[in-house]
Amino acid sequence: MKFARWTFGLAAAWGFLILGAFYFNEANPALVPAPFPNHPDYYFGFLGVGLAWQAAFVIVALDPVKYRLFMLPALFEKFSYVLTLSVLFLVHQLSGQMLGAAVLDGTFGLLFLVSFLKTRPVGKKAKKK
């Protein structure tokens, strides 16, 4: 349980730091993808959804056993992002530098999977009728 607390807590802290910084860097063309000027709704919408996930990671970190099933959509969140960036890289629509984000999210995804497995209930009590 301690492993899951640290994993989800660290992921949340990192996510708040990185995503939060993007709110104040939208004018920096080196950090912000090209569609931003035409689609600020995508940019800020992505940040809002991402920050909401960081809040969910905090909730899981507070009680990993109670919120164990919430780790499943957290796994999907991490691995779907990794898959998306990997495919974009393979079809030459993403720079190698951005692929670094996939490596970090993939690492967190693997740690989330380990957390999910480590918080598995050992034995189930018989249900009373």
C-alpha cells in the first residue's frame, strides 16, 4: 500500500507541476504545439482534463485500497497517451523530444500497474445473506 501511495502521489505532484506550468507558457512557441493559436479550446481543455486526473491520483494516493478500481482508468489514461504519442512518432508526426513524455508516462503507467497488483485483496470474506 505504501508503494501505491508514493507512486500516485509522485505522479500527481509531477503532473500538477508540468501541466500547471503550461497554463503560464502558452505564448512560448517552443513549449506549445502549433495548433494552439487556432484551437485554444483544445490546449486549455487538455490541460483541464489533465489536471483533473492529477486530482484523481491524489485521491488514490490517500487510500489506494479503497480506490483500487480507480487505478484501472488511471492505467488507461497513461497507456492511451503513450500509445498515441508512439503512433504519431512512428508516422513522423511527432518529434523525438516529445516522445520523452511518452517514456515518462509509460513509466508511471507501469508503476500504476504494479500498484494495482500490489493492492489486490488477499482473500475475500464470505458474503452474508
